[in-house]
Amino acid sequence: MLNDADYPAYCRVELLEHVKEMTDLTPLQRAKMMKTVFAVELALREVTHADKINLASLGNKTPHVHWHVIPRFEHDKHFPNSHWGEALRKGQPVVLDVVTQQNLKEKIKAHIECALQLD
């Protein structure tokens, strides 16, 4: 999870190996990466009850395979536009208390472990 005051459950899934593009990975590595991304998405949906989850892999500034997994809410300051764009309103960030943060971390870990066991 990133420390983003406007998007407190914003996660980034990063490949440890330095690889520029998804297609530079083997099919098995790509599958594992996407299983991990989807596991994080599922945990975010279960815990945050977001209106939408955004998945993005850009890498223009950081040419390293990584995915942004961002829970979005109709009242966030950019919705429905990209959170990287200009703010449309002041917004009301969802605050995650310590218990919810811990619950989210545990769910992410459990979902990733489950997803990767299927290989």
C-alpha cells in the first residue's frame, strides 16, 4: 500500500526483477503477475467496498513492470476521471483506521498466496 492521503488503499504491485514490458516476461511470469494484481483487486473490493477499482500499468516515468491498483469512490476528488488528472472537487478521502489497514494487508496476503498456489 502506498502512503497517499487522497487514496489511502492505493496499492502498487511491483515485479522485483527489473523488466521493462510485460511481454519481456515468460508466459508463466505474466500469469503470476496478473494473478497477484487480481488478488490485490479482490482484497481491495472486499475491504474498501470501492465504487470502482482502477488497474493501470504505464511505466512511462519508471520503465519497470508494475501495476497500480486504485480503489475509487464517487466522492474522491478526481472521480470519474483518472486520479492523475486535474482534481474536479475537494474530495472526501476514505480514511482507513489501523484495524481496517491490518485487515486489508492480511486479505491481500491471503489472496495472493491462494492465487499463486494454483500454479
